[in-house]
Amino acid sequence: MDNAAIAHELLRQARELAAHGDNLYRVRAYRRAAAELFGLDRPAREIIAEAGSDGLMILPGVGESLSRTIAELASDLSPLGKAG
């Protein structure tokens, strides 16, 4: 999955979390991570290849759990990741 596809998926997940009344801060984190991915000047997969999922924590608002979610989406192991 490329950055835009990952970002769109994070926004979809944020909508789903919000619809289920999940923690507002978690919803905001997903939305912020999506915005960061849209503006990132290099592929998230490249960051992951160099530094693992922890490398994504350089993005504002991205913590350990969200970095793993992004890495899973970026990987070919994710059902959604196979599309990109």
C-alpha cells in the first residue's frame, strides 16, 4: 500500500472508531497520522525497511500502537496491503 492508500484506510478506521464512540484522542491520532502520511515525502514502507515500525514514531502523534497499525497496512501481510 502506498502512503495515500494507508492514509485513506486510517481515515476510514477513524470514522469507524468515532461511530462506535471510541476515545476521541485515538480518533484524532488516526486522523493526524493520515494527514502526516499524505504529506510525507517518502514512502512509509521505506521508513519501515530502514527502522522498523518504530521509525514511524518520528511522525507527530504516532505512537507504538499506531506505528504497528501503519506498518501492517504497508506490508504485504495485510489483506489491504496486497492491493498496493
